[in-house]
Amino acid sequence: MRKYSEEHVWLKVEGQSATVGITHHAQDTLGDIVFVELPPIGSTHAQGAVAGVVESVKAAADVFMPVTGQITEVNEALRDDPSLANSDPLGAGWFFKVKLTSPDQISALLDETAYAELLANT
């Protein structure tokens, strides 16, 4: 199940953990991504907190935690090749994995239909 935040971050839930990345819209808006700052493994972040940074040729943007959790893994391939966030944002361009500490927060995130409506109204 994939959910989306209003800050254009996606979350793919797998049991008590989830994979997190930025959406097609986010990478489209940013343009060519040249650098990513990923959170330290083991760090805990509250929902809405800044967990990383994305820099492109046009701008820099914070990556906000869609849910509260502890970082269990980061995508080292993305650190080595930030353009993966442009070429495959929902696949190989994932940012980090998180152990969910408040799984109930997932229900407040947008499903694919609601996220499409958000984009249509911006």
C-alpha cells in the first residue's frame, strides 16, 4: 500500500516498516537533483519533522517525515547517484526505510486518488 503526504513524499507500508521517497511531482518541480542528504540510521523523527534534504539545480527542499519512526536503512545508491530520484522516484530512487512507531498516522495520509486530487487543485 502506497500513501502520500501533502508535502509530496510517498510511503510504501510493509508490515511495521515503510519505505519513503519523493513523488514524481516533487522531483518534477525540483528539476535535476544533484545532492541528497539522508538521515542517520537509528535516528528517530516525528511526523512532519525534517528527515533529509534534496538539492537540485533550481532549489533545495526539505524531506518531511510522513509518519513518526526510526530510520532503519538509507539508500546509499541514491547518495552516490542522486539522479535516481528523478529517473525512478517511486522505485530505485527511494530515500530511506523507517520502523513505524505510530502506525495509526498512516490513515491520515492520502491514497492515490486523494493525492491526484491534491495535484489537480494546486
